[in-house]
Amino acid sequence: MNFDFSDDAKALRDQARRFLDERAGAAVARKAMDGDAPYDAELWTSVVELGWTAARVPEAHGGIGLSAEEACVLAEEVGRSLIPVPFVSTLMATEALLLAGSEAQQARWLPGIADGSVIATIGWAEGDAASPATTRGVRAEGGRLSGTKVPVPDLQGARLAIVSAAGRDGPSLHLVDLEGPGITIEAAPTLDLVRRHGRLTLDGAAAEPLGDAAAFHAWLDRAAVLSAWEAIGTGTVAMEMAVAYAKERVAFGQKIGRYQGVKHKCADMYVKLELARAHAMHGAWAMATDAPELGQAAAAARVAALDALKFAAEENVQLHGGIGFTWESDCQFYYRRNRQIAFALGSRAWWADRLVRTLERRNARAA
């Protein structure tokens, strides 16, 4: 079985990397960090013109209709670049609509997502909750939602929010038009100063159910695969940055990359990232084919990717020595993004437990 990406997906990756190498990166991230805009509008226009927002949208709704493979490729390249646009949030919201949306819901929202006029986001977090299945803070009653979600990524530039709320059988998703009444949006500072977050307060806001509890968990697996690829992209650049510095920094008369302790750290980064990539490849295949083992593959991909990104981001700071801890150093961007991705879909511990449960069910069926 070949888990490698298709030639079309590889071509898309090459195109995306060329564009992002020219237009994004740490310098652009620093400019966004120092500014007040919720995202870079000029870069967002370019992303839309390249067709990335339309990638997963079916042709019937004005999109291109690409597969999950291409979505994973784009998530990785966006993760590499730190580009300050709401692409990952919109991509995850698109997956929710594709998975659980009715024909009417898809017809209303997908064309706008495809042409870039609708920025979408996902709101599951309720303060310091470690589990995405925690929905104590938002109540659904009579087609309306009340409560607070915070932090919500890319909220201040969004038109559509897909919000989790408690349902009869567990958490489920709801569509919220952010231009409707009963909605308050405020900035919510987080450690990631490039990807802006907000506080969404709902006071009887109109909402449409988007699938049931089973659809919520099915979406969560797909979002975990996309997040894993984003994490791998970010971790890979952190590793490349550390290796490049080790090749040029001189201490005690020779380049620090010649010291065994530094070599081992760089090698460990590579090994962890390649292990994560193998799990993420499995997840991308399971997502593209809707395989029964998607839950297992998604949980394994997220856990491995979080471990690899954390190690690479932290060791990048350490290998840079004192300069790595300063505001002027670009190391901070990868460390901050590491912390944001680690929180974005629930804690590593929650996903590790989810992985164990899927393996237990698989073993029970095989017994």
C-alpha cells in the first residue's frame, strides 16, 4: 500500500511553497504581530486567487473539488510559512460543512467560502478546557445558542462560526451567522501574537444544527489530521532553523554543529518529525478514503505531531542560546505557534486517551 501523496498533490505543494517562500515567513509574521489587523487582507486575496479556499469546495458550489490529500498539503505549507491569514480555520469549517451540512446549508455557505467572501472559524474552546467535547458554557435551546466560546481563532475577521454545544447524545456543531443579533465579538489575547483570537459571546443567537454528536466526532478526526499536517510544517521549519544556526555558530573555535550534544538534538528533531509524518500520511489516507480506522489514525497523527512540534520548537530556542529567548529572535514564532496548535483541538492527553480507546475497540473486535 502506497501512502505517498499523488503527483497532483505534490505539484500543488511545490506551487504553494514557492508562493509562501516569496510572500510569507517570519518577517511577515513579525509585521502582523506588530500590527492591529485581524489578518493580512492583501495576502488573503492572493490565497483566494490561487484557489486554496475553493480547494475542498465541490464544483457544484463554485469550488475546485480537490481531495483530502490536497487539503493536507496546503495545511502543511501554511504551517511552514506562519502566513497571517485565516486559512486553516476556514479549511476546518469547510470540512464540517462537507461532512454534516445539508444541501441548503452547503448551498448557502460554500460558494462564499470558495470565493473568499466568507471567512469561517470553529469555536469549541471554553477557557482552559482540555477536551473539545466539553460544552458546559454554551447551551442550545429552540434553535438559539447562549454562552461564551474563548479563544476562537480568526474570529474578528470571520462571517461564519461553527460552534459546539451540548446535545442530547453529546456535543454537536451549530452554524452561527456572525452578522446576526445576539452576538458580541471581542479580542482575546493569547500566546500566539500572529494568529489572532477572540471571545464569542452568544445571547440567544440564531443557530442551525450541523449534524449530530457522531458527526461532531467524525469532524474532529478530520480536523485532527489537518492540524497534524500544520504542526509538521511548523516543526520542520523550526528544525531547519536550528540546523542552519548550528552550521554557522562558532563556539570554542569550531561550529557548534560539530558537538555531539548538538548533533543528537538535531537528529532527534528529524526522527520525531519523520515519525509524525508517517502517522499523518496514514491519517491523510484514512481521511481521503473515509477508512474505518480514521479515528485511530487521526489520534495517532495528532499525538505524534504535537510531540514532534513541541520538541523542535523548544530545542530551536535552546540551540540558539541566549539570543533564542529574545524578542528580536524569530524562534519565538515557532514556539508560540507550537503552544497554539497544542491547544487548538484539545490537549495531547485527551488525544492520547482517545487513541487508547480506539485501539481497545479495535482489539475487542479482533478478539
